[in-house]
Amino acid sequence: MTHGLQPLCGSAGPFGCIGGPLSRGPVQPAVKAYLMKIYRKVFPYMDIFEQRRKKILIMKGLRRDTSIKVSSRDRADQVFYTCPSCGEVSPMAALEENLQVCPRCGFHKKLGAYERIRILTDEGSFREHGSRVKAGNVLGFPGYEAEMKNAELASGLKEAFVYGTAAIGGHPLVIGVLDSSFIMGSMGSAVGEKVTLSAELAGKKGLPLVIFSAIGGARMQEGTVSLMQMAKTSAAIKRFSDKGGLFISCMTNPTTGGVTASFASLGDIIIAEPGALIGFAGPRVIEQTIGKKLPEGFQRSEFLLEHGFVDMIVPRKDLRDRLGLLLGLHERGKQHGRA
């Protein structure tokens, strides 16, 4: 026997619909209201299904770097972060207190440019330069202008690189940060120009230069113009070095492509975050190219430290103090040289 009712797919219920698989025909609003009334009487503990749904959302979040909003009767809504490394679910508030580092496994979450500058530099000391420098669609690449606008809206940035003057522990410097939230931190003409300008600013003011790299492949929409930035930025760092300037390169997870193959690897001191992936091509591409299995931990910062590619690995919580120490030693060295 049929009931003349069509399943209400999407309505709350133990099987995701009301009426059952044998139901047919349209449902009148009065009938729908009546059925829902019965349903609520028969299933007074609907929150069990809601709790189950939230648990499923959390488990799905374990597979990727994401934030989940979870509510309960006992506390106000909170936002939780699922670590992509160990699967730990942590309140975002606790993660922020730990400088966006997983409290369980120490995985370093990506930071935006302004957030990184905020946690590293002395309060109120940062003065941005070159904020109006933006890339143009020099090759007429289809859709590039729209992608730039979308990236600007999503990230709040004009370009993938932010730089300016600041102080760390009272020591002045020029600091630059690549932000992977803007077109994956790719290096186009504007990024190359801003890196060059940051080196020139440091040279002009006689200040040390600290640059944080993240991702940094070539921006394909700019073709050869993008590739030319490798030579341009390397030449700018060379000129800065010839004047006796100190360049500290900090590699975050991940630092790859043309940035690794140019200015990021030219630091007088190269610092890496724990567990950071650093290289030109990814390990999967290398394995497919050479037809061999790579060593365990290949291209991770610990492997690169062991083989002399980086000078030190510094956890985020210690980085401000370490940079302050290095800048202080450099400052005293310059003063001793002038004496």
C-alpha cells in the first residue's frame, strides 16, 4: 500500500526524508506540518543526529587544513582547527595563543604576511613601503585581471609580497614576507620588483634585510617576465651584499620553485621552520623523473640542515628572540668596525 506521499529529501529524519521509499505524489503543506509534528514526538532526541553530523564534519576536516565551526549546549560557538599533520582538533583561540603552531605535534600553520610581521616585530614599528606596486597583464593572459581581483579580495593584499622598515628587539631592519594566500605566493613582475626594492631600501638605509619565503613558483600568467625575476632579485641581493649588507633568509613551509632557486638561497644566514618543505620541484616530481625512491624526509628542513643547505632550524616561538640576537650581533659588529 502506498500513502500518496513523496519523500521530502533534505528534511530532518532518520533516513534523510519523510514518507519512505514507497511514497509518491506531491505533499500538501498541512500534511507536511502534520508529519513533522509526529516526527518530533516519535524522535524527541533529534540532537543525537545533529551531534553525529558534527562529528562527521570534524572527521572530514582531519583530511585537510581547515577550520570547523562547532556548537553545543554547554558553550558558545567556537571555531576549531584540525591539524593536517596529526589530526589534532584544537580551538582556534588556543592555536592563536601558540602562534599558529599545533600544540600536539608542532606543525607550523601558514601565516599571512601582516600576521607574521605583527608577531615578529616591535609593536607599532612596521612602516610599509611599495604598497602601490601591482602586476600588470603584460602578456594579455585571459582572465588574469579577474584572478588578481579575486586574490586581492580573498587575501586583503595588493600583491603576494609585503615589505617595509621595522624593528625587532629594538634593532632596526627591512623585513619582507611572501604570502601564499595571494596566487600561491607566486613570483611575478610585481613580487620581483618589491623584493628588489626591499634590498635597495636596506642598502640605502644601511639596515639588515630579512625575507620570509613561502611557496614562490613562477607566475605562469606572466610567462618569461616571471622567470626573469629570478635573475633580477638575485642581482639585487648581490648588490646589497657587495655593500656589506646582512641578508637573513627565512624559509617557511613550503618554499619552492623560482624563489628557492634565486634570492631565498642567497642569504648570509638561512633559517628554516621545523618540518618545512624546501626545494625547487616537489619530491613526487623528482621521483617520477629519476625513477627512484627518495630518502626519508627528503627536502624537509631537518634533512637540509643535515646536508648543509640551511644554517639553523628555529621554531616559531623562538624566532623573534633568535632574530633579535642575530641583528644585535650584526649591529655591534658594525659599531666595532667603525671604532
